[in-house]
Amino acid sequence: MINLLATSAFHSEVIPAWGWVLFYILVILMLVADLKMFGRKGQHEVNVGEALKMTAVWIIVSLIFCAGIYLFYPVDSHEKAMEFLSAYLIEKSLSMDNLFVFLMLFSFFGIERKYQHEVLFWGIFGALVLRSIFIFAGVAVVQRFEWVLGIFGLFLLYTGAKMFTHQEEQTDDLSKNVIVRWCNRLFPVTMQLHGDRFTVRENGKLMVTPLLIALITIETSDVAFAVDSIPAVFSVSCDPFILLTSNIFAILGLRALYFALAAIAKYFQYLKYGLGIILIFVGVKMLLAMNEYVNAVLAWLGIPVTMPHVEISTGLSLSIIFGTLVLSMVLSTLATKKLSHP
């Protein structure tokens, strides 16, 4: 039988209901703290220094939570801590790709920097709700139909390969974006910003502002990104608590990281290639662990190939993912220096 679910079994029952409630209370408190640290809404422009400090704070908080799992998790605490760290790193790295989409969206809608954190706050809040739904649904499906993990693996191979062929110019014209066009047809839209307001009345008629259109577009974009990232974390764990907490901690720091983008964008030149390698790696890992199903399909197709069963440890996975990210940033730094000093 398949060993993937056996080695990363569903231990949600070891986390009592009060533990889940406590975690979500903690998340709400962290969201409120994040909003307060960035200043009063609509009246403060987040600078790069603040953003870098907050990014560091969120990473430290995530590592503290990981240490808590290592010390207190009721089952296989060392392994669960490694799973959390691996899933967090996958989600964090894949979430970085979202930042460039956010940057493009705000530029397209002409949203001033001092109002962007309001949109990102509600965008991240919505993402937390959607990710929770997706993860619980995904866990239920995989628990009932474990062969779905093989489909996840194939999909990750496809999306990873796509990273190497995707052209940035394809997404530059947001006026052709389906969501933007749909919102313009469905809602009465004013093309003028009204501070940090999402709706406004003009001549007695309720109108939505570009701020709300940007928020809707960000939320729908996150759904698309979740289709890539959530299957990827199933390669390291099937524990719903580990999957959910790693996702949420990765997302919570996104708002701060976005505002640091201007200062560290040069380190992302080769990021998409690194992400492609990571997606291909986790896809291969999932397929190797699902070899019985893969071999059954190959036999049905009449393909005389037998895939061996290979278990890649969480520690090795973490090393490969982290090493790939570091390498992509080192190469980006070297390329940037070469361009600046020909």
C-alpha cells in the first residue's frame, strides 16, 4: 500500500477543538497587531525600513511557532516541526511570486502607496479564510481518495515546467483581465480614488472605487495561486494542523514583504526558475511515493515502465527547497552586479 499517508498520517484528532480556536484567536490578534504597527489606515505610507523590520518579525514569530510544535506537539514532534518548516518555506517562496502581481495591480489602478496596505490587509484576511477552506477540503478529499495526490504531483510538474516558459509580458495588460472586465460590467465604477474608501456616492448613486476592484482582483488571484501552492505542501505533510498553520504564517508576513519589495526586488531576478525547480521536485516526490497508482496507470496504458517507490525524507526535502531558493537569489545578486559593473 501507499506509504505517504502512513508516514504523514492525519493526526488532527490529537489537536483538541480548543487548540484550533486558540490558534485562530492568535491569528486575529496578530492581524490586529500588524494593522496597528503599520499605522492608522489611509494615513501612513509604509517605508522600506519598516517593511524589512516587520518581515523579520513575522519570520521570527513563525520560527517560534515551529519551536512550539517541536516542544509540545503530541505526536512525532520532531518530524512535525520539520514538516511545518518545509511547508512554510514552500508557501513563503511561492507566495513571493504573488508580490509581483500585487505590484502590477496597484500600478495599473494607480493606487497610492499609503492606501495599498489597506487593500492588502483585507486581501490577506480573505486569503486566510479561503486557504482554510481549501486545506480542509483538500485533506478530506485526499483522506478519502489518496490517488488524488498523484494528480497533484502531475499538476505540479506541469506548473513547474510552465515557470520556465512563462513570459511576463503576457500579464502586463490588466485591462484584458477577466475579473477587471467583469467588475467593470457588473458594478458602477468610478475611476477616481477616494482615499481609502471602497465605495462612494456620486450624484446619489453608489459607486465602487478602484480600491475595491483591486481587492477583488487580489482575492481571485490568490485562488489561482492556491491551486499551485496547496497541492505542493501535501508533498511534505497530510496533517491538517501543519498544513493550515504553515499556510497562514506564510501569508501573514506577505503584507510586510510586499512593501520591502522595492528594496529587494533585484534578488528575485531568477526566482521564477527557482520556484519552477521546487514545484518539479515536489511533484516528482509525490509521484515516487504514489508509485503503485502510477505503475497501475502505466500498465493500463501498455507502457512497460515500472516506477520504484522512493521516500524522500522531510529533512532532505527542506534542504533541497532551501538550497534552491538561496541559489536563485545568489545567482540573481551576481547577475545584478554584473549588469551594474560591466
